[in-house]
Amino acid sequence: MSGTGRPIENPAARYGDTGQPWLGIPGPMGAHSWQPMSFQPTTGLVYVPVTDAGFAYIPEPAQRHSELAWNTGIDLSGGSLPEDAAGKQRIKDSTRGHLAAWDPIAQREVWRVQFAEPWFGGVLSTAGNLVLQGTAQAELVAYRADTGERLWAAPTQAGVLAPPISYQVGGEQFIALEVGWGGAFGLAAGELARDKHARVNVPRVLAFKLHGSDVLPAPPSLPAPPLLPAPPGQARAAALPAARASAADVAKGKALYHRYCGTCHGDSAVSGGILPDLRGSAALGDARRWAQFVEDGLRRQKGMVSFRAELSPADAERVRAYVIRRAHDALDSAQPAGQK
């Protein structure tokens, strides 16, 4: 910041003008997104869920407006996760978040709770010197509002984005929390989201009170990933077709996938865990079935509209070729070298 309070701009950040990639931190979700923060008058502190995640802003070549695509002027394909393991791990390690207690008068951070994940719940602070927040790792946690000391936690069996609320019935205080994980990061971030949150999603509302005795039922079992080698005696969810498409078609399919599909089905054709993973779809082995989904709008009632207006049959096939290639990549990385 300058002395006037206005930001000091790095000219390289105008990636649309320079034509060069720009790594921005924070990324499109911002350092703080929609999840509510909280101000507590008794401590004078603001409690803020913070996201620490960068993003590669790469100008989209030949930018054009689309009625069915994500119109940002950014090349989402070029900015997708790298395929080399070391580069991918560096990005994963740097994608995280924290809960910050901020003094708005002194303009300083008073305490911080660090998380390995970047996308978690809104915050409630109470006059009883508590700060409550749900996490991506399926907990509701209470901290001391003045020091950040962790005091209590309860399992929620699913990641949390919403803030808790406090209310009173018959002289008793309750804390209620909407449980369920998703949002922009949960959908679009692919492998980053899949590896950073509780893998089972059980949406519901939970309420807590002092001396409550109810116990949550056991969570549903997590199904085996459809593409990895299945446990003994179990078959994979879908037969994987051979990867016969040319490198050029796969590359074109990658660009189309990230323009039209990735914001819902996940970066690099890896589901973040909210929607089904296309790499395990039975339609991968059936071109006509794939076309029914992509071109005919077979699932329009569930939000999967027809892309016929912008994707030709050949383009739909290129997207399928890319997803098939990514499915083979997953299998290859999961199997011992001698079995490939």
C-alpha cells in the first residue's frame, strides 16, 4: 500500500496488456471470500477466514464471448495443474488457509490458526469469549476469542462452509450449523479440492447445546475411487476404453474441457468430490452415450445443459478423448511400475 491507502500496482499484473502469464496471490477466490467473518465488541477483534492460494493468470488466446463457457479472458487450460509430480506437490503445499484474529485499530494480526486447506466455514463469535468455525476436514471447532486457544471440537462428518448461528430456546443456548461442502473451490479446483476436504459429503443441519447427549449415526462408507485398482473381489465402476486419439485431438480436447467443463467437473478432469468424476463415467466407452450428455442435454434437468450450440460432434469427441487420456494417466500413476 502507498501512503494514500491506494494499492501499488505491479505493471506485470496487467496480463491482458502484457500477453504474459501472471502468478497472482491471492487467486480469484480472494484472500477472503463470501464465508462470513465476525466482529466481537468484547475483544475488539475481527475474525476472518483467509484463503492462501495463488493462481496462474494466462491471457486467453483469441478471446471470444460464449453463452455456455466461463468468460474470464483467462486460459484455464494453460493454468491447470501441471502433470509432473514435483510441480503439482509444490502447488498443493502452497494451497492453504487460516483463521485470523485481526485488530482493526492497531492494524495487526493478534492470533492465527493455520490450516492445510484453503476453503472452510464462516465464523461466529460470542460474548462468552468463543469463536466457532466449521472446517473443510469435518469439524466444528471452538476457540478462545482473545487468544485463539482451541477449546473444543465436534465431528460434522462433512466439510463446512456456512457459519454457525447462536440462538436460545427455553433459557438454553444452542449453536446450529449447516453442514455441506462445495462452492467454487469444491467444484473447479479438481485435485486440490479433492485432497483438501473430508471425502464424504453428508449435507444436513446440526445443533449443539451444553450437556447434549445425542450421537451422530455412522457416516456412509466412502466408495472406492472408480479408476484405481479395485480391492480384491471388486470390479472397477467402469471399463476404460483404449486411448487411441491423436496427441493433437487430446490437446484440443483439453482446451475445450477447461473452457466448457472444468468449472463444474474439476481442473484436469479430476472431480473435487462434489460431482461425479468423469474419468470413471461409463459413457467414456460409449461415444453415443457421451454425445447424449454433451450435445443432446440428456441431464438438463440436473443442470447439465446441451452444448450443441458451441461444441460440434467432433469437439465433443475430443473432450471425451482428453478425459480418457486423463483416466489412463490416473491408472498409470496408481499401478506399480512392473504392472504397467
